[in-house]
Amino acid sequence: MTKPLAISPVQWDQALGLARQSCARIFRDGGSPADAARAFGLEGAPDWDNAIKGIASSLCHGTR
């Protein structure tokens, strides 16, 4: 995944790690990418990659 330009590399790596971990737990419990996105107050995501990127971006920008 490509890091957005306006975000520090360390912050992006940390946010990606947290997003991946959260998505893995939701997947393990039978959830979908849309469920993962909604858990973070985002619109549904069509696949896991988009869910992870959207969650990481929201963590970096403080939107929820």
C-alpha cells in the first residue's frame, strides 16, 4: 500500500498495523470488509484491501 504524502511514514505504518489487526479479528469472527469499515464509522468497503486503507487513513486523519 502506498503511503499518502501528507502522513508521516511512522504514523502510516502504525495505522496500517492496527487496521490489519482489526480486520483480521473481524474476519476471524465471520465479518465482511463492510463490517470492518462500519466498525470504524466508515462507509462499507468492497474488499479487505480497501477496508484496511480506509481504516488506516481515518486513524491518521482522526476522522470517525
